[in-house]
Amino acid sequence: MNALQPLLAGADRLILVVDPDPVQLAQVGDELVAGFQLPRLSVGQVLYAALAELPAPRRPMRVRGALLAAIRATQHNPDAAVLLGDLSPLFDSALAVDALDVLRRCSRDCRLVALWPGTLTETTLCFAVPG
């Protein structure tokens, strides 16, 4: 938790909190919400609500816009970060989007902290959903 404080105070627009253990990742998310008063947003809930009524071929074109609109609506302060959880829908093959690119593009307008279940090595960022 203390390691994130300088990052949250810095100029980084996108911070990925990477951990293969979903329980540990959820605890970090809870600590960030409590300790830094970050608003929390479930990417899965946002995308389901925004895309469910659209025809499947149009959904990929609406992912970033739907997520960005929800982020902006959640922000209490334009300079504050928003915590994103439940990233798995970004990896749905039916949406055919680059999850990291979507997060990067959204972070141009809003500071984001994304809870990324997976692993990070020197050269590879992997997304992993237990199951």
C-alpha cells in the first residue's frame, strides 16, 4: 500500500496493480478505496450495461467510449484517479479489443489504477483468470 502512494501522487496516468492472486488483488483494491478514497468502477458491469442492447458487430466500437463515460461519471475530482476492477470483459474474444490499449487510451483523459489479475515479468504482462 505504501508503495502506491508515490505513484498516486505522481504524474502517471495509468497504474497497473498486478497480482496473480485474485483475493490479494481484491484486498489491495479495498485498501486503495479506503486509504485514498478512490472511486471504484467494475469494468464488467459498465460494459454489460452499455453494450448488452447493441448488436454484436457494433460492440467493439463502443467499448472505449462506454468505459470512458463511466469513468468520468464516477470521478469526484478530475485530477483524482479511478480504480478499475473486473477487467475480464476486456479480454472477451467477442469484443476483439486490445485491453491494454483501451486502458491506455482512457487514461489520456482520466488517471486510472487498474487491478490486473495476472503476472508481470521484465518483458511480458499476462492476464489470468483463475478457473
